[in-house]
Amino acid sequence: MIRKNSVEDILAERDILIFIRNPFVVRFFYSFTCRENLYLVMEYLNGGDLYSMLRNLGCLDEDMARVYIAEVVSILAFVYLHTQHIIHRDLKPDNLLIGQDGHIKLTDFGLSKVGLINSTDDLSAPSSFANGFLGDDKPKSRHVSKREERQQQSVVGTPDYLAPEILLGMGHGATADWWSVGVILYELLVGVPPFNAEHPQQIFDNIINRDIQWPKYPEEISYEAYDLMNKLLIENPVQRLGTTGASEVKGHAFFKDINWDTLARQKAMFIPSTEALDTSYFMSRYIWNPEDEHCAGCSDFDDITESYSSGSGSDSSGLDVRILLNISILVC
């Protein structure tokens, strides 16, 4: 972590997980360190993630995709309205885990930022977007530090899901996450992200130029699905659906059959059939090469330094062995 200058990121992720209480967000229990590693102990979700599901199924039918995206919208609505305005900045199918009840939970807040919705870049700076940057931002205080400005302008996230304002080095707010929701919905329905290409630079070019191969409607997708994606994937964040809040997205015709009040309690369309400790539903996007990193684990737990940060309100006696399968190990 120190070598990668990611200490602050992982501490921010831990603090966010402690703060958030929501049925659609992965549950955090505690963290601890040893001489080599920092460990985050969270609940284990045995249903895999949406990326693994797509690799197995190819794509989803519209009704199934609608429910999953509705749950993502519910997550973002909760995070923005009831917390310190957290922007996830790395929404992708890999970070949407499937629980034993079939409902999804958001994880990996390592690239998230807190409070950025209430700060923005200098609106007098030149922009490729008309009329300024972010419709969901307020004028920036003159006392915003250089470090905070760099945080707002940093390029983060997985290339396929990045909003254009992030790629262009502009400040970004909640609408950057809504862009990612549009990309995910497209991938669920089509099977590949809309800007997918062999090389990252081509992906970036496709995003900046909004080069999208739309499926035919109504033959392949409904007009409502197309319209939602089209409005979430507007280049100008001021005009993007979701600028005024999650209620704007919830009110779209694509979700007309969704009962938002009972969504978390409804029976899921897919329920994992594995044993509680099974990991067979997971498939990684990346191939781990031990020669690329120093990956030595820490086996000397006699030297554990206690760094407990209780995030669940319950003591460790409530944990079971499945938690250990979802320990995030970050090599120092």
C-alpha cells in the first residue's frame, strides 16, 4: 500500500464501509494488520458477481437486468441521500456481488471519494461541455486544497465504465456514477460494454466520441431500455439523467413495474444453489501473476497488531468461517 500510495484510499474505503448501513451494500465487520498485510473482514457472498454471471450466460433478459439495475439505483440513491455524498467512481459488474438470497450488494469503495458532490472545479476554466461541468455541484470554495483538486480530477476506475469527464481530467460528481450505470445496463442486455475495444486507448476514444453500436429496438431491446441508456450515457454531465438526483432515474419508464419500497424483500430471479462456503460462481476478469507483485503473505499471526474498526455493531462472536473467504488482503 505504501509503495502504491494507496494508504489513504484503503482507509477511506474502511471508513465508508463502517458508515454505510444498507441491505444492498456489503457488510463490513472489522480490520486488522500484521507485519506484512492489512486485512478487511467482510461478509462473504457466495453467488459470485454480475461479471461472472455475464461470462456464463452471455447476457440477461430485460426483466432480469431491470431488477439488477433497479437495485443499483437503490444503492446510489441511499448513498447520495443518506451519507456524506459518496461517489463510488468504480461501478462495474465485478463490484456487484450476489448474495445467498439472490440480491446484489455493492463492494470495493477503494476509489470512492466523500463530499465531492459539494465541490467542483473552476467553472471559468475551458470546457468541452457547454455551460460548465456538473449540474449536481455547487461553486467551489477558494480554500479548496490543491490535493482535493487533484482528487477531483484524478483518472480512476476501469476503462470501459469511466465517464468522459473523468477521462478529460475534469471535476466529477454523482453523474459520473450514473454514466457507469448506463454502461452496466448496456452490458447486461448486450453482453459487452458499449465502448469495448481491444486496447484501452481505443476504449477511451470510443467514450469521448460516444461511439456506441446500439442494438435494434424493439426487436432486440425495448424502447424504454434504449431511452434509459441513451439518457444515462449523455456526454455532458449537466444534461445526463440523474443530475437532479436518483428520483429522476427511478421515475424513468423502464422502471414502471418496479416497486421501490419492497425491492429488497422481493424474491430474486436467480438464487445461488451452492453451499455457503462454495466459490464456484466467481470468475476473475484478471489473471494473477505472482511475478508482477510482491505477494508474500503473512503467516506470523503472533505479531498481529490490533486495528479493530467495528463496522457492524455486533461482536466477533457472530462471525463464522465464511467471513474468512472474503478477507481483502492488501500487500504493503
